Amino acid sequence: MHIHVHRTGGFAAIDRRAEIDTADREDSGEWQALAERAVADGHSEPPVGVPDGFSYQITVDGHTVYCSDPRLTDEQRTLITRVMREGA
């Protein structure tokens, strides 16, 4: 599974991107379950966020959804954090 996260906005308006391929990871099943739940609650179009908040584009195996602070689900927040921390 290939997961890509693109974060925009924030106070400094700095874009950040990270991605991870879970195919060869021992915890790939955990990543897949998390990604499926995060994408299920995403929007097909970028939602209206709050001033200086972050907006996210999450792409999992070619399927893209959008979400933004402060209305992230727990699964979206966890997936974004993990990809940003562990991805390249």
C-alpha cells in the first residue's frame, strides 16, 4: 500500500509532503486498516478549514481524500502523524 500525505496552510503556510510504502513492512496490515478508516471519513473536495489551520490531502493507492483541522477524525490524525514521522 502506498500512502501519500500533503499538508498545506498553518501560520507559516509551509507545504509539507511525506509518503510511505507499506508493502514490505511487518506492520502492513495495521497500516492498511488505519488508512482505510482514515480515507472512509475523508471528503472528495477540500473542506473549508479555519484560519491558520492545516489542510490535508491523503492519497492511498491512487484514491485521494481531503480533510482539515480541527475536524480530523482520530484515524486521520494518527495516519497523518505516522506518515509525516515515518515516511520520506
